[in-house]
Amino acid sequence: MPDGERAAAGPDAPGEVLIERDYASGVDTEQRGGLRLEISNAVVGLKKEFYGRGPTKARTFINDNYVFCVLEGGLTKNEQTLLDAGEDDIVRGYRLRFQEVMTKTVTDAIEKLTGRTVIGYHSQIVFRPDRTFEIFVLDSPPG
């Protein structure tokens, strides 16, 4: 996708929108290239393109057929305002529901990067400190 062009909006956006740009620029990620950095980039891209704000730190871990992404930061101003008012459940519920809606896009990107089928996906968020966890179960370890 050429610079300046925006990702396709919506829950059926193809995974390519998350892997064709350098979303991780300016984000504290893995120091070396490779699959872990590519996955971190895609997950950061999901947050930046579809949430409107991305994390400040991202790390991806791969163990056999499990992919585990840990993201720090990236709450929007309205989410932080709700959290300051004690409305954690509303922010968590919104984030988790939105992530469910975006499942096709993010799992498609992970499948393209790993060459494997995602057979399970789960997202979770916690606050104070804010962390988001993206967990993918692949049909076999990436090659």
C-alpha cells in the first residue's frame, strides 16, 4: 500500500492492510527483524488503523504453535477518561467486542505471516498498568 493511503475500513479488511506498512516505526519492539517483529508490526497496525491509536511497546513471543503478543500503552483519550471515572468494565467490554469484530482481519494477517492456519484466537486487556494480550493458536509451528 503506498504511503499516505489508508487501510480498508471494516471488519472484513484483508490481512494485507496490516502487513504492508511499517506500523512499528516509533514503537519499542524487537530489535532484530524476522517473524516476531513482523507479527508485532501487524498487531500494532491493527490498533493504529482501526482503534486510531497504537501501543508504545510491543513484543511477540512464539512457542511451538502459540503466538503471544504483549502490547503496552495505546489507550485513547476517551478510554482513559472512562478509566479515570472507574468505568473499567465499559472500556474492557468495548475493546474485547471490537477485537472480536476484527478477528478476520488480524487472523488473516497472522496466517499470511506464519504460513499457518489460526485455529484459536483470544484478546484480553488489563489496566494499571495497561496491557493488551493477543494470543493466537496455530495449526502447527511456523516454519
